[in-house]
Amino acid sequence: MDEHQWSVGDQIAGFQITAIENLEEYQGVGYTFSHIETGMEVFQLVNDDRERFFSYIFKTLPSNNSGVAHILEHCVLAGSERYPVRDPFMSLLKGSVNTFMNAMTYPDKTLYPAASPLKADFDNLFNVYTDAVFAPLLREETFWQEGVRLVCTEEGCRYEGVVFNEMLGDGSDHDSIVGRNSVRFLYSDSAYSFDSGGDPEEIIKLDYQQFVSFYSQFYHPSNAKLFLYGDLEVGEKLAFLEEHYLLHRGSLNINATVTESRAWDRERTATFTSPTENGEGKASNSVVWAWATEPVTDSLEVVTLSTLVDILLGNPAAPLYKAILESGIGEDISPESGMSTDYYQMPMIIGFKGIDADRSEEAGAFILDTLKKIVKDGLDRKLVTSSLKRARFRLLEIPGGAPNGLRILGRAMRGWIYDLGPTATIGSAKPLARLEAAVRKNRRYFEDWIETHLLENPHRCLVTVKGDETYHDRQLEVIAKYTQRVTDDLGKKGVREVMAQNERFDRFEEDGDDEASLATIPRLLIEDLPVEVKENTHQERLCATRPLFVRTGFCNTISYVNIAMNTEDLESDELLLLPFYLRLVQMSGVGNRSYVEVATALKDCTGDFALFLEMGSTLSGDAAQNLICRIKVLPSDAKKALALTADILRTSAVDDLGAVQQVLTTLRGEYRDSVTYSAHGFASLAAAAQLQPLQYEGELLSGLSQWLYLEGIERDDLDGLAARMKALQQKLDNRERLTLHLLCDEENQDSMAALLETFVSSFGHGEPIEAKKRVYEQFNGDEIHALSIYRLPSSVSYQAYALRTSERGSDLQAAQALLAQMMSGNELWERIRGQGGAYGVNTTVDVMEELFLFSTYRDPRIVASFDDFKEVLASYAAGKVDTKALESALIAMVGSELRPLSPSQQSLLSFRRLLYHISDEYREKRREQLLAIDSEAIRSAASALIEGAATVESRVVITGSQLLEKERAKDPALEREAIRLPL
């Protein structure tokens, strides 16, 4: 860190320091700079965090639904003056050890963030991103690829493009339509009334000149902000900015002001539609209230509303959530329920999903009446206290999952983007302290807030979204009519010109980048990578005869406890019930305590409590199947937390019929909510399930098979289901199942180990666990050629293809893993995304399960994408291996060891390595295998996959009816009957 003593008013490379602030919450100092000529603002938070982070921020207010801000976000990182390759983003990604690298469009702004723990890599990312935002090439071909283009052939014309196809997919998601349209209607007199992501019916009307004009309007330095974070010298990037991008740019007055919407004097209603293939049933409908609340610039209001959402809706036991579930008006709570800080005024949404549309008024009245009752009766003080305590815990915990700089930027933007200083909203500790003080002063603080901001607030709308089987037909008809009108206006000569443009685009895609352009992209070297793997050190103890693995490190007083319960002895029917059982345990009472009391107590004594299933193969090939319980606790709460955890796992009222019914409704709803966004993941699970028994069981528990099983449970079956839940609970109550892992501060290890001994001792005595050999007939043969098709309301497809790799731990499998890394970011990306228009494509190897997986996401094609994969794989088998691409892929894979991990992440990763017998010696060996791979090894890896595919392969397609019919003409294999998903 810089030892120079800077002062407000000092100048550095054309910038002036306008503020210096000690930010104790982030163990650093914040410096605010203003560029004297352009007015560009830079905020730098200097501390010792090695995970350095930066982000450019531009206000980008939409004035229509063309999605131009979204398309520009895609195109800005697709070639610039200093880095003229077609996709520097992917070129960087292929050989970077970044921990975050993205571009994101919000309703009123666009961000270009990246992070890396390696300084050389951080500098590379910063240089490429900076040139991208200030000097992009914005080639017309890039606009055609990423945004939208008219494609004309002898058969006619159609529209294609990555964003166009992405938003066709997004428009297929019911919940996305609920949330998006609720807020747009709520703020109908502002820029928020437009969809910054774009509406496919309007995207096709955007032209290249409008696209370029939007860049000129909003991407001037006068509208730019730069956020820098971490272990950097004060102002170290300013001279670079001044010299290359800001000098002589002048100042531009940009009208990008966002203000509050004009307050309504009465509530309003609105009705929208969403796609369904499930008829007009209530499962396809939602009814929600949406309120305009307070500006996001008020940090006290932000923490108030976020805490109130946790109090009212934080789990199924929360008072408003529980009332909605038990009302009988709808099947479930809308997943859009909650609040958002993405808008100047925070919207709050509360409502039902799975409801008869003609009950919308009843639903709206019920929510308001429930809020009135909550205000009248008062909130449970224990619930309020526990929610505030959980918020305080989050401040104490060392965060993980996303770079710390990204989290801090999110807070800073709430004020900075709306013309307050960057530190006006950056803190979270002080606003929480103010909230705690306000609650101490006024015990009815939250009740008063509900009354003022919700019940007495006329700026609210009751939104109904109905499922409509004709939705896609109507949307495609609108697009087809517009396409025909454009084609007619073009005439034969114009169509020929479009065809010439299409040829130009195809050449652009096929020609690729020349060596000179590729050489401009800065790259890491193998020498930049860590020499050794990070050791998984731990101490093994006996804890009431069960193994306890203890790992110590700085955890800021928090202890992380992982408990594995071996489930390898379960029968097939018991295994199928495990996901239901896990959720039921978390939604039931314990002893004489109700579920509400248990949920409140859990929130009070833990920072987090989670149950999930963990299944996979060990390094030796044996099955490891466990129920995992994770808790985060403070020393003062550990005894109470572990006692409560034991009670939940051993004595929850899992035979309570009301709880059983609620769990069934909740799980069904969660599948419906997630399937569109996660369809590629479900497809991958289903494809892998056909290749080996353990993956088959995994898909039964967490894939589409589990969903269809849940949908098949009838109300008359609930008594029997409850009885089976109780029997399963009794079977699981056996301490012989337990393996434990603890990560904590060194001074807490002995006291925590003693408490864990008491925890283990509370479980019943039973026989040692013997793994059950479950046999599935479909794996008895030598050949597997599986194809499954699922249908859902969508205009795009999600596809997965699974092959078996070579033996785990072998040199050839290591080469296949590196091949997968290479394919995702090179030819396959260029073909399926660049030329085909899919939003995403991925190839990966699951080392432990010996699987090679290919998948696509929001893809307008099916057959052609599958053919592309096979052709690209064949090209590698033929020896077409780029040595630079190989080295870049190697850097990305081996460099993952550099990723900083939070204590929570360290805890789970360490435990998983123990459960699957992944030793440090194996990890060292794998690193050596990867570093030894050459072009010949990649060729052999591809050849082995192709040879294996001749006897064992599995393919899954998830798509809508219209695209499926279109693709069936190209591939007779798709003629088989599709399984309709219950949406």
C-alpha cells in the first residue's frame, strides 16, 4: 500500500482528490477522484485484500424496449482499438485466473466488473476492459451476432441474434414476467417502464445506427464511474486513464437523471399473460401486490426493508409467508416476493403463485388483511430480535461466494449512481446500528413501517399474470408479420442486399482472428501459477466413537460445523423420499415447539442452517451418499444451536399431515420456478443418469424425475407418505452414520469438540452402516444409446450430451478434462454462440463420475448445435490443436488454486475432499498430469471420446413444441414422444 500522505485537493494525472475517508468496516481508506477535464469519477478503496476488483459503471437509461443497453453490453467487450480480436472477453477468460469477470445490464445502469488475486492478471483485465468501454470497435458484424440480424434465404427471412434469443428464453419464464411487468407498471412514468433487457418484438426494430448512437450518448467519460478495490497503490490507474483515454475528450452534459415516480393517489390493477403448455390451469397464474417504497439512497430504509422482508417472508414459518401457504387461495407464494435495490425507488412485491385468475381480488384483499392483522397484533418480538441478530451475524462473517469488492460496489452504487458520493451508502454496519437503535426506541417500528409504506400507500398495483397456451404463437406471429413487412419493403433488390450482408457475416465468423490481432491480448504464463496445491490440513479426533476432522484458521469467532449422515444403506424407495424428508425436517415442529418457534430459535442461535444431499464417487470408485447438515455458530450460541440441530434431525414431527402437504406444495413450486433458468442443468443431470447407476440415483433425487415423482403424489397418499417419513426418521437416528468436520478459530476447537461429542451422543445406538447394492436393469447391457425429450413452454432449446471418459485419475482423463476446457472457449463457442445464436454453451468433465458433458443454453437450434459439437470434437481427434489455446486452458484450470476462499467455502471444500478421499497427493499428481499434456495427448483424448460414443452415449433435449416440430424435420431421432413438463 502507498506510504505517500495524500490530501484532499491534491492532483494526480489530471485527477483531483475530492474526498479521503477511513472505512474501518472494510479495513481500508477510500479515495474519491474527479477528472478535471471530463468530470469522470473514480473511487478507490485501498486495503490489504489480494482479491483485487474493479468495475466501470455507466448510467444507461432505456427509452424503449429495444434492449439496446443490453446488446451494447454484449458488444462492448467484442473488440476494441488496442485489442481488435472479435472476442477479447473470451480470449481473456481462456487464460485467466480471474475470480469474477462479467458485464451486467441493470434497469438503469451497465457494469463491467472483474476481479483477480494475481496482480498481473488484474492488470491485464483492467487494460482490456478499459479499452473496451472507451474505444470499442462496435463492428456491424458484432451487432448482428450479439444483438439481432435479419437472415434471408430462398425460403424466406427470419431474425437471429444472441440477445434476441436470450430474451425469447427469458420471456418464456412465468416468474420473470411477473417481476418485470409488475415493476414496469409500478413505475410507468419513468425509464423503468421500459425493459432494459429488451422485448423480442421490439429488439427486431433496432438498427445499427441507433445502437451506435446509444453508445455515443452514454459511454462518454463524463458519464463514467470507476470503482477500484483491494491491494493497489493509491491512484495507480489514473495516469494510464489520462494518457490513453481521457486527455482532450472534453466534458459532455449527459441527461441521465433518475427521480422518483410521481406518486399515485389510488391503487391500480393490471393483467398480463405468460406462456404455458398446461392449459388454463391455476398452476400457470400469479397474483401479486407491488408497492413503490423509499429511495435506495436512504441506507436506513434499505436495511429496514431487507430486514422486514426477512421477518415477513424469510422462511415458510414467517407470518406472511405462512399465512399465504395456509390460506387455500393459491398453491404457493410467488418467488418474486421480496424487495429489490436495483431501482431508485425500492419496489416490494408480495403475492401468490398457482391461483385461479378469477380470485385475484380475493388474493389482494387477503394480503392486505393479513398485513393489517400483523400491525394490529404486533410482530413476535423473538422473531424481530432473531432477524436483527442474523443481520448482525452477516456483518461479522468473512464473506465468500463473490468478490468482496463486488459486494461493496453494490452498496456504493445505491447512492453513487444517483449523484451522491461513493461512500454515502457504502456502509452496512452503521445503518444496521441505526435500525437497532430505532427498534429499541420504538418497539412497533416495523409495524409502523408496514402501516405507512404498505397499507396507507396508494402507490401500489395488483398484478395478475395468466397462463396462455397461445402466448408463443401470438409472439411468433407478431415477429413473423413484422418480418414479412420488412421483407416486402425491401423488395427483391433489398433482400439480395441482406443476403450479401449475411454472407459478409458468415465470412466474419469463419475467418476468425489473425495472429497479429490475437497477439495483442495480454496473457499469463505458466510461471505465474502457484507451484504447489493448497494443503487440506486437519486433525482427526474421535467424537463419541465417530470421526471428527478439525481444521483451524481465522474465522472471526464463527465456527463452521459440517455433519454427514451416511445413507448408503437405504432401499431404493427410501432413497427417493430423501429430498422430501430433508425439506420436511426443516418445515416441522419439534416436541411441543411449533415450526414457527423452531424457525425463530434457529435464526436466533445460528448464522445459517442448511440440509442437503451429497452423492458421488470416491477416488477409488466407491459410492459416497450422505445427508449433509451445515451450521454456522458463535461460541455463545453453540451449545443451544447443536442441541436444537440434534432435536431437528432426530425428533421433528415429520408425520404432521399439514407439514407434509406444505412441503409437497413448496417442492413442486420450486421446480416450476427453476426449470426454465436451470433447464440446461436438468438436461445434463438427465443425460448423465443414463450412463451409470450413481448418476441415475442422483437424477432421481434432484432432477426432472424427482419433480415428476412429486407431481404424481395424490392427496390421498399423504397419510402413507407421513408414515414413511416417520419410519425413515427412525432409521436415520443412528450415530454410526455420522462423520463430522469443524472449522473454527484455534482457541475454540476444544470447546466446540466437547459440544460435538454431546451432539453425537444424543443419537441412537445402531448397527454399523452397510452399503446397499441397488441394481438397475438398464445398466446391464454393453451398449447405451439414450435420447430423452422434454417439452416446456419455450421458443428456445436446452440440450445435453453425455459420454464416458477414461478412468478417473488416468493421464488420458486429465487430457479429456483439459480438452473440455479448450472446447468451451474456442471453436464450440464460436459456432454455437457466435454463428448459431445460443446464449451459452459448455463442455466439462466430471472427473470422479468419469463423465464428459456438453450442454447448450437458450439455443435457437437443436440438430445443428449437436452436429457442431461432434464436428469440433472430430477436429481435435484429427489433430487440429492450437498450442496457445492449450496453454490458456491449462492456465485457467491450474490457476483455480489461486482463488481466495472464505471460511465457509474452505470448510465445505475440505470436508468434501475427505468424504471423497481426494488426497493432497492425488491433487499434486493431477496438477503434474495437466502440466504434461501436449497436442498429441489432446488428440488422443478426443479420439477416445469418439470411440466410446460408438457404444455409450446419452442425449437429452428440453424445448418447446414449435421448435421441436421444426427440428424433427432435420433429425428423425427427435420423432419420439416428448415428456411434457407440468408448467
